[in-house]
Amino acid sequence: MLIGLVRDSVMQCFCHSCRAPVLPAAHRRSAPVKKPVGKPRTKQPKKVKFITTEIRCQEMSKGGLAYEVILAEPVGVPVPRRADSPEKTPSVEEIQEKLKAAEERRRSLEASKMAAIAQKMAKIEEASRIRSEQTNNFIVATKEALDAKMDSHEEKREAYINELRARLKDHLEGVEKTRLTLEQQTAEVYKAIEDKMNTAADKRDENIKKMLERLREHEEQVRKVRAGNHERFQQLESAIQDKLQQAADRRLQIEAEQREKLRNYNNKLAEVRSVITTKMEEITKDIEVKLTTAEQNREKEIQKKLDFVKKEERRAELVRQNKSARAESEAPTSG
């Protein structure tokens, strides 16, 4: 685009074939072209017959003349050549002004391009900042959700343990009540035995044997009940420990999965940032190469136009010398 602007400006400056300014190619193409309707008609010049006659006179008899008219081939009449008018040659000041205007246009174009690049860079930085904010917000929200989930899981686990402990406490209270009841019954039995021993000495030995047998059976039953309760308590304790271990393992697994997701997300974000940085470097290098090429082409075009101006000045100088020589050679002739 810069080369085209310079070319158009130089064409306006150094056009020597006509006095009107030369419009750029875009303005020349914008004018509509009317197509001719039908066969175009051209104005043909009229044919002029140049007839050259030659008359010969010959005396045929005494007192008389005979004339012979000969028609010759037409001979072209030379057209007078129009004197060459001096062509207008631009001055060095005009050339410098045109070059200065072209330089200003080039600088404004470069400034607009750099402004557009800065705007694009600002947009890319804004997008990167928004992406970073979104990433931070996602990390914070994920951490909060994970903490809330783990707190809820911890509360549920504590509630379940408390419920199991309450059940065990109720069971132990029931066992304790049964033991107290049995002890009370035993005391009553002992008291009844003593009463019966005081009242019935005859049946004391037999009754003592029976009561001792019952006491042994009762103690055996108590021992069995205590053993069963102890075994059940151990089973419940092992079940609680297993569930607590499973909950801890599940918590560690969830934390590992969340860490892996965050790691993958950070890797993807780093890849996107590296791709954006690479593209920006490529665009900057491409723009620098284009600007350098445009500067070189502009210098070449300016050098070509300066050579053309010098050539036109030499040609004008030769024309003036020829005119002055012709005028000097025609002056003695006319004198």
C-alpha cells in the first residue's frame, strides 16, 4: 500500500506528457465505462485527389499550336511541422515537498499500523487477564466446594460415630441393668435361703444344693451373656474402624483426583499461553519484514524518479540548445 501511494504521488509530480494531473489507479477505475451500442462508427477523412498536370507546347503547323496534357501521379504536400513547446519540468523544491508529503503519509500509515498492533496486543493481554481471573475463580470455587464437601463428609462421619456410640452406651446400660437385676435377685435368693435355713433346718442341705446349682447355672448364663456382648462389641468396633478407614481412603482419592484435574488445567493454560506468545512473535517479525521491504522499495522508487528527473532535465537542456542553435542559424538567413 505504501509503494502504491508513493507511486501515485510521484506520477502526479513528474507527468510530462500532459499538463493535467494524473489521477491514481483507484480513481481511474472508479469512472464507469459506457459500452458502445452496435457497430462503432469512425469518421473517415475525405479522400483528396492530388492531380498534377504537365503541359507541353509544340508547334505543329505554321500559325498554329498543339498542346499535350499529361496527368502525373499525385505528389504528397509536406505538412508544416508545429514548433515544439517547452515542457514544464518540476523544480527541486516541488520534488522535496512531494517527497516530504509522501514521508508524512508513510509515517501516519506506520503510526496507524502500530496503533492497530498495540490495540490487538491490548486485547490479547485483556483476554489473558480475564482467562487468569477465570482460572483463579475456578480454583477458589473448586477448593471451596471440596472443603465444603469434606466438612459435610466429616460431619456425617462424626454423626454416624456418635450414633454408634449412643447405641453401644444403651446396650451397655441394658447389660448393666441386667447385671444389677441379677445381683438383686441373687441377694433376694440368698436372703430367702437364709430365711428358709432359719425356718427349715431339715431341708437346708437339699435346698442349699439346689440353690447353689441354680446359682452356678445363673453365673454360667451371665458369663455367656457377657462373652456374647463382648464379642458383639468387638465386631461393632472393627466395623467402625473399617468404615473410618474407607472414608479416609475415599477422601484421599477425591483429593488426588482434584489435584490431577487442577494440574491438567494448568498444563492446558500454559500451552495456550505459549501458542499465543509464538503467534505474537510471528506477527511482529512479519510486520518488521514488511516494513523493511517497503522502505527499500520506496528508496528504489525515489531513486528511479530522481534519475528520470535528471534525464528529463538533460533532455530539456538539449532541446533548448537545439532551439537556440536553430534560431541563430535562421537569423542570418532572414537578414
